[in-house]
Amino acid sequence: MPALIMDAVPVGLSAAANGLNSLMRAVGTALSSSVTAVVLAGLTAGVGSAVLPSAAGIQVALLISAGASIVGLGVTLLIPRRVAAASVPDAALTPAAP
């Protein structure tokens, strides 16, 4: 991801762009762990005196994670691809004709 960012922003804004990328990664990590914790805490089952996440809670958490992964894949597919420029021989490296 940082390579895509460096290619897409001017050199003077590379530090700000990388900082924003790091911030968004941290927010995503915090949000995903919070959502998972809420789902698992909300869907529990009692086993003896212990209260544990239920199978349904784990399934819901996994479905939410799968949905987020599909959204991430969709966003990734929207990133424009760069076509490699055709290789043009350098005149200085081409031997001169006799």
C-alpha cells in the first residue's frame, strides 16, 4: 500500500499521505476489534457458571469479517492500474552503426 501511495501523491505530500494511511489502519483495527467484541459479548451461552461466546456469536462475527473482506476486495479492484511504458532503448547504450 505505501508504494501505491508514493506513486499517487507529490513528493512534498508523501509524509502526510503515509501518516493518513497509518491513521486509517489504526482506526480500522480499533473499529474491527470493537465490533467483534460487541458481537461476541452480546451473543453468549452459559456453560455451568461460565458465560462464553456462543456458536451463533462466532458465526456472526465471522460473517461480519467476511463482509468487510469482500468490501475491501471491491475497493482494491477499484484502484487504477498503471500500464508499464514500452521499453525504449537508450540511445547512449545502443552501439553506433559502422
